Amino acid sequence: MKKSFIRNIDQGAIMKLNKILKNTLLIVFACFALSACATSKKTSGQMQGDVYTGTDTVEYLASGVPDRVFFATNESVLTTASRETLRKQAAYLRKNSKITIVLEGHADERGTREYNLALGERRANAAKDYLMTYGISSNRISVLSYGKERPVDSGSNPLAWSKNRRSVTVKAN
Amino acid sequence: MRILIKIIIFLILIPSKSFGLIEVDITRGNLDPLPIAVSPLSIDQNSRQNFEKILKKENIGDEISKIIEVNLKTSGLFNPLNKDAFLQAPDIANLKPRFEDWNLIKAQALITGKVSYVDEKLRVEFRLWDVLAGKEMVALAFTTVPTNWRRVGHIITDKVYQRLTGEKGYFDTRIIYVAEEGPKTKRIKKLAIMDQDGANNKFLTLGNELVLTPRFNPTSQMVTYLSYFRNLPRVYLLDIETGTQEVVGDFPGMTFAPRFSPDGKKIIMSFAKDGNSEIYTMDLENRIVEKITNHPSIDTSPSFSPDGKFICFNSDRSGYQQIYVMRSDGSKVKRISFGKGLYGTPVWSPRGDLIAFTKLHKGKFYIGVMRTDGSGERLLTENFYQEAPSWSPNGRVLIFYRETKTDDKGEGFSAKLWSIDLTGYNERMVKTPTDASDPSWSSLLSN
């Protein structure tokens, strides 16, 4: 949890803002901006910030169409790489119009169970929204959150956690 | 006499009053538990033979007194003395204790009693004695079916605990939890129930589908939980006496994080749709569904105050997971957690004065309590991972689960139940036959 220190500063800043501005909307924006800075800071091996960029766990819906996208801690914002993956999935689904899919949203083990169920649902919906903007009808997509219940990597380290924060596109038929 | 009781209560309460720090208190063992002698319940030859036939226990009087001893010891407030030092025979002690003898082994309180077989039932009488004053404090007799013998031990403990501490006990209770087996990536989870002391463990589901977060109805033997039956995560209602179950409400998406209202008539839970989780209630009698929160953030882990007027819950509307309190109609939402870190799983104490929570700060997880306005935050225990506190029905003890860190190969994972006293003392692992998580404490089964 290298990020936790940065988050605390965020929170201090938020509390001060709260007092000064008394404007919740502004605070939410400030907080998104700050955490975006935090995640784009460093790149190391298979992770950028704390988003997984490797291919160890990735499977393919078809040749060149990865089945999953990854997220930063506590985030459901799609990265540039995630959007590229989802555009490939959308192109594949447009060509194969009979395929329906389930988007399975997951969280890492470093959060409370119930919040993680909600977070998994939010992540899968981020992927769903993006697929829909690329022409995939919502009635071909269902969403299923597993929270932290189905990790792909059983490790207790930042790399394992980054692999587990994911939304996986699974063919339903 | 009255002064003496006061002194005893004073002795028990003093340690809890010397805490009030905001930091985690990890110093243990200052507590001075009350020395108590549990004389084996006496039993006549005929009753003994009858119970041996029915229950396959050589001496049911001994067995019941063992349950009482274990309960008292586990509470951390009592120190049951070694029976080898007892001078008086159980049957005579129950008639009239020789207080000098008990005083000699430093017992301050003494429990005596008698079990007998009457009309195919188990009749028990017991007495609690104040050794220093030489007086009887409690005398009670009751009759039950012989198979209830373990509960007899728990009920006696509850009476003793209540007389000596002034608080209701929590021993004649059960715990529902999720039993876990298999590798971390393919965990098999079943609902399980056991007595508070770990006896009578039973599995309630087969493990064919993922089940999570069972919670007791505070007024009956009903349970609400989350099941992935047919891969549709939904809140279910289960009657643990009959085994019948049903889906709660008709929601077009995942429902989760269920809990009962204090009167047991409603279920409060989250419903997730289009990336947004909101809190809803459903009335179990008229099936009316009400939406309580209305915010684009995640709103989950709701828990009612014991008077039903307020709800505490978990929301990330500030950008991060924090604890909020609102009126039960969803109005007057107010953030109450302002310490460093993230806060989750708020649960209102049955006494009404505290909210227990999980906190994540700098990569560590804490179980803590705060007042209902967020003041007086006190962290009870720190670990690599732990969450989901559930209160004992008297609001004195918290049970939660803890997971271990895996090694470099991703092995060595385990999940266990733990309990801790509200003061931060007396942290104990609660033994379960398999790995375990998501514990929920029942109300007292009797009285």
C-alpha cells in the first residue's frame, strides 16, 4: 500500500477544502484529480502506477482480443490501455452479433467484502458503458460482481492485487 | 452485602474505565479476573444412570459445570479455580457451603448445584454464593429436555454473569458464519451455525454456490444472507428451523449487504445497478420496498440503531470509504468518520452508544469503535487483514474474521474467527472445524 500515504494527504486536503469551500462537488473533482496524479507517477515492470499492464493472466476472446481490463486501487476509471482493449472487444462483438457477454467485475483482497462487491459492480459497468458507446447493445451485456471472492492470483503483494482488480469479459453463449 | 456486590462490580468494571485512548492499545493482561469456584453439579446415582443412557455422558453434572467454567474463563472477567483444590463435596456444598474452605483457596464467588432426572426431564438447580460475605446471591431451578444440557450450562453462566457484572450475559447464543475450504482462487463457502462456544457446529448449505454475509434476525431464528444461486447474487431469507428460504424482493440486479431492523420486521440492504449502489429496505410483512439513499456514490453496509430511528452506513461520496449516519427515512445524512484512512462495515452496538467499524490505514486493518457522532474513536486490534465486526447481544464483545498474508508462492492462506472485548482486552481465536469468515452473533435464545 505505497499509495496510502498520498491518500492521507489527499484526505487532509479534502478536509481543509471542505471547510473553506463547503462544496461537495468540487471536492469530488479535486479528489479524482489528485488520485489521477498519484497513479501516473511511476512505471515498473508489469505495473503502471498500480494498474496491471502485464499479460500473465489475460485470456483472449479471439486472436488479438484480450478478455480483461485492469484498475487502480479503489478506482473504476478506465485507463488508455483498457479503452484500447475494450474497443477491440467492441469490434469483435460487432462482427459476431449473436454473442452475448457477462462482464465480471472484481476487486482485490485489501477492502471490506461488501464495499468490494459494490466496487466490482462499478468496474464492470465502466466497461459496459464503454462497450455501449462503441455500439454494443446493452441487452447483449449482463454484469456480475464477484467483489474479492474470485482472485486469479492468491498472492498477498501489490502485483497480485493489481491482477485481481479487473473486469473480465466472458462469453455467455 | 450490598457493599460487597458493589465492590465486585467495581473490580470488574474498573479495567474498562481506564481506557479512552485514540491509539491502539496492544498491551494486554492488566485485567484482574475474579477468582470463582465452580463446584461440580451434584447428581444422585439413579439420575446419573438415566442421563448416561440418554446422553452417553458418564456424569452430566460434571459436564455442565465444565461448560460454565469454559464460558467464564473465555469472558476474560473470571478466573475459574482448579477443582483439585476444592475441599467440600459437591452435594454438601450445594446445601450449605463451608465458606472458610472456599475462602482458603481464594475463591470470591462460588457456584454450586444439583442435576436430577424427573419425569424424563432434566431438572437443575444452582446457587451463586458470595464467599466473603457468606451469603447466597442467586438461587434458581429449571427443567428442560435432557438434550438441552449444554444450554443449561450456558443459561447458568448467563445468570451468574448478569448477577456479578450487572450486564446481561451472551452465553446462551449461537453464531452463524461462512465456513470456507479450498484454495484462495476457488474458495468453497457454506453457511454454518454453532453455539457461541463452538459446540454443535452444523452446515446449512452444501457449498454448491457462493454464500456470504449471513446475519441473524434479532427477534427470531431467521437469517438473511447473500447467495450466488444460479450466478445471480441476491439477498435471501432463511428459516434455520425449517430450512425454507426465499429471495428478498424482486430487484433487477445484485442485492447485497443485508441486515435486519431491530424489530426484525424489515431487511435493509444494498441494490447495485448501473455502477451505483443504493440502500433499500423491504418490509417482510407487506413486501413494500423503500429506497433510502439517493447518491451516485457507493452506499452500502447499512446497520440500524437499536431504536430503529437511525442508520449508519458506508459511502464513498467523499471520494473514499467513510462512515455516515442518517435518519431511517434517509434524511439528515452526516459523515461521522474523520480519522486518517478508510472506514467500512459500521455496526451499531445493541446498547446504542457505539458504532463498531473496520478501518484501513497505511496497509493495516483495524477493528475499532466510535461514538455515534464519530467522537472517541478507539482502535481495539491491528492486523494484516480483518473486518466485519458483529456485536454480542449485550454489546460487550465483538466477533470478526481475520485473514493471513500468503507467502511468496501464494500459499498459507487462512481465515479464522476472533473475538475481542470492548476494552481491547481478551483477544481470542474462536475455534471452527474449517476456515471461517463473516460471523454474526444471535440474540439470547432464552429470556
